[in-house]
Amino acid sequence: MEGLEALERRLADQQCALNEQSAEVANRMADIEAVERRVTAREAALADQDKQIADRTKGLQALERRLGERERAINDRLCEHERREERRLEDTARPMVPPAGGPREGGMTEAGRLREAFLLARSRLGLPPITGRYTYDADGNRIRRDPGADLPHDRQGLPDPPPRTDRRDLPRQESRRDFPRDDTNTSGRNPLGRLATASTPTTGGIATPTYSSDQPTRLRAADVMLYDPEGVDVAAFVSRLEFMATLEGEAAVLRVLPLCLKGRALEWHNGLSPECQSDMAMSLAVAIDELRGEFQLSEGEAWDQAQELQFSFEKVAELPLTTYITRKINLLRAAGISDQAMMKRLLWEGLESGLAMITPLVPTERLDDFRRRIRDNEPAARRAWVDRRQQFLEYGRARYRAENRSLTFRQRDRQAEPIAQPTTRAWQQRDRQTDTAARPWQQRQPDAVPRVAGAGKADPTALPKPVKDQPTARPAPSAGCF
């Protein structure tokens, strides 16, 4: 019985523990439900805030649209007012009275002395200067737009000007013929009558010059770059193509790309298949890849050429400093060198010694600043090189004079002879020197002059007279020449 009672007490204790755990779980569940309710409330509040933010964003966008419309309307009105004021000033301006036609009073006739350049000068007519306004079309071509060209003609009491006519669109015979003069002036002679052409409207004998026709300015091959693989690196040409494509548009650059190729590049382009040429004409990236694949040097070849490229003042006519800098940088980039410190070092090592001495390397300096400093120091290094060269030449001349000052005429003449002489002549000179050394000093003189026919007989007992200043095979060298 005691065992059963003990078991019942343990069961009762376990039941109490379970009841406590159940109460704790219930409390936790209640806490979790409270947290869920708070989270739900917070989510609802955040959703309301998001909705309010979206509404405010829509309101701000609508306000921005209204402000943009108002700003455009104001700008349009200002531009319209400005163009109308310009047209009004043009219409109300009156030209200065031209000077008399001279003694013949012919004005603009064939015998007159007035020139069209005087009549067409806008500053002398009192008109404001033409300020051209430019825009670009879809192909990247620059087009000039006249101010006020789209405005209606609002002259008061004056007839409308005739439509514009481009003289280049007319036939050659029609453009060469003389247009009728405007002789409506009551003065009897119209000095401005020659201006009454199809492209220049006239009112009352006074010519009103018009603006030039709207012709797009097309990109030319010379504006981009002429590429010859023998003298220009492909990396420089590709860089120029990318830069011009950024400015003028890819279509404009592709249109003139075949015209930029010269020499071997032109032959290569002509030998391509029609499909490849079509792909190059449609995409600048494809054209650049084809150019690089054909003309780009390998890294080893570019490195060898960069190491061989040196700058010296003796060969500055063949390789100027700017060409050396640009070509060496392009070769180093083609060799896979992109570190500016290494490029500056290699560029500096290829300079003339005097120029490299006055242009030391600065670790924190940019490559562009280093190039600019090299170009700035070139004149001083060139002057120092010329001075050293002149000093060396003067030293050589002075040394030559000092060595030849104590020599006789014959010795100087002997030194002036070429070193390479025929063998027979060398043996003759050696025999003559041996015979002369064997005779006494009184007889060490050249042979006597041969007797001239018809002269008196020579005395057999007389010694042969020395012949002085005997002419040699060549004249004596002048002082200072070597």
C-alpha cells in the first residue's frame, strides 16, 4: 500500500508539473498571438505609408510634368520673341548710302567702280552679324538652321521674297546667264541692280542678302585620319575611329572608313569578300576587329620595335620628337604594357642623353604631363647639343692646325695625299728616299730642271740648282681644312 501511495504522489507531482507546463505554453501562445497582432498592425501601417508615398510620388511627377510644360512654353515664347525681334531688326535696318560711282558714275555697271563685296558686307549695310545655329541629323551630319527660317514673313507693305534657289541646283548655262536687274529705282541708275538675282530678293532697288542654303556638312576622310600601315600604327587609327564615332556618330564614320585606307590597307580592303565588307560597313566594332586582326603587331614584334626606336637630334628630320613619343607609346601598348611608370621609364631611356638628363623621372607624374615636359625641354637640349657639336668641331680644327704648323709644304702635301696609293708609286717613293739619304746633304736636292730646247748649253761643272716651289700634283690644302 505504501508503494501505491508513493506512486500516486509521484503521479500527482507529474500532473502538477504538466499543468504548469501547459499554463506556460498557453501564456507563450498568448504572447505570440499578441506579437502577431502587433506585426499585422505594423504591416498595415507600412502599407498605408507606401500608399501615401506612391500617391505623393505621382503628385510630384504630375507637378514636374506641369512645370516642364510651363518651362517649355516660356522658352518657346522667349525663342519666338527673340526670332521675331531679329527679323524685325533685319527688316527695319536700312543700308548706308553707297559712295558715288566715280568719274564715270557707272555704279554696278560694267564700267563702274563699285564692287559686289562692298554691297554684300553685312557690317556696311548696318545689319546684325549672322550667327549660325547648327544641329545634327540622325546620321551625325551637321546641319545649319537659319534663325527665323520657319517664321512667316511679316513685312508691312513689302512683297514676300521669292523662294530660295540654290545656284548649284541650276543648270550650268542657266547659272552663267545674267539675271535681270531691278531697275525700279527712280534715280535713273540703279547701282545695286546687279544684286537682283534669283537667290537675292530686291525691294525698291535695295538688295536684301539672304542666308546660305541648308546643306549638311558631311564628314570627310581627312577629318578622321588617313591610315597607311607603313607609317601609322593600327592602335592609333582605331583610337581615332572610336573618338570620331563618339563625336559625329557611328554611321558617319562608317561612311568614310573605306576612304581613310591607303596603301596596303586599301589593297587588303579591296581583297575582302563582299560579306566581310558588308559586315564592316554595318558595324564599327566588326571593322575595328578586322583591322586589328590584320595589321596589329604581336607583342614580341611590338616590343622589339619599341626597343629599337630611339630619338636623337642627328635624325630629328626623319623622326621628330612628337612622332617618337606617339609611336613608342603605341608600340608599348601593343606589347601589352599598360603601367604608366614602366611606359615613362622606357620612353625616357630612348631619349637623347642631353634631353634625358634635363628631364628626370618623377614617380607621381602622369604620362601626359611627362610627355608635355619632354616637349618643353627639347629646345634647351637641342641648343646644348648644337653648342657641343660646334665646340667639338673647333677642337678638331685647332688640333689639326697645331699638328701641321711645324710641317713644311711638302710634308703637308704628303699628308694630304690619300692613304691608299698604287703599289708602284709607293715603291718609287721608297727608292727615291733611299737614294736621297745615301747622297751628302749638299746633293740632297731634287733633280735639275730639264734643259729647254733652244737655250744655252749647261755648264757640266756647275752643281744642279735646287728647284723651289715646284708645282705638285695637287694644290696645298688651305688652313683649317681637313
